[in-house]
Amino acid sequence: MTLEQILNKRNKYKGLLIDTNLMLLFIIGSFNNNLIQNFNRLKKFSKEDYSTLTKLISLFTDKILITPHILTELCNLSDSLNLRSDYQIFRFLASLTEKLKEDNTMSLQIINDDTNAFYKFGIADAGVLNLAKQNSLVLTDDLSLYHLISSKGYDVINFTLLMNLYE
């Protein structure tokens, strides 16, 4: 399925779930896009990647999904910036979270899922797969998560592959 086909179906999706690294790119870029290259976890991204990401997100403005597991990862990763602006980044994250739709599937349900994704990929990625199964479009830069979701027949966009197409 092509990106255009997926985006043409965007109204049928429960929402767009943005995986941790890309959500971190969005948060840091929205806070101060000059910090993108200063943050180890985001070194592979550019300001142009951030711009592309924001355009993709804008197509789903009222249907952006997050899980508590991704939110926890975002807090842990943002905290590692060790900047005086940490508090401001957390304030931005808090205000952003108010606008997101949070999935609160019980961890035990995710762990006991018949795919056994938890045992191979951890709770955050298993939670992402859980939302993909519930008709959510997933946006990730994690190739193993991309393969897991696409191998199950669910819709997923690999941001890295997408960026390579447009270089």
C-alpha cells in the first residue's frame, strides 16, 4: 500500500499513533528546532524532517494518539537533555498531551496478547501494535516495529523510508 493510499483512507482510522522517536522529534522541534541536532537521539533527523513530520501530523490534527508507555519514554528521553529548559519542555509536553487521545489499554492485556509482541519488543512497542490492531495508523522510524506491524497486515508508515523516497 502506498503512502497516498494510506492517507486517502485517513478518515477511516481511529487516529495516528506516532512512535516515541518521532514524537520526541516533534516535541523538541516544536519547542526549539535548533535543539534537534544537539540531542543524541535525534541526530539522524534534520529541520526538514521535522517540517515533513509536522505536515504529516497536520493531516490528523484531531486524531493523534498516544499511549502511557510512549509518554513515559518521552519524559525519560526529554529529561536527558540536561538543559535549563527541561521544565519548559515538560510544560510543552503537558500542554500537548491535553490535545492527544490517550489509549489506556491495560498493560496486562497488552502483555497477554496472542502476538507475544511484549516478549520480543517490550511494552511500548506491544502497545503500538495493539493500537494498530484497533485500526490506528502507525508512524514510526523503527524498522523492526514497522516490519512487525506490516507483517500482521496493519497500516504503518516508516518515516525513514518515506524520507529516503523524497531525498
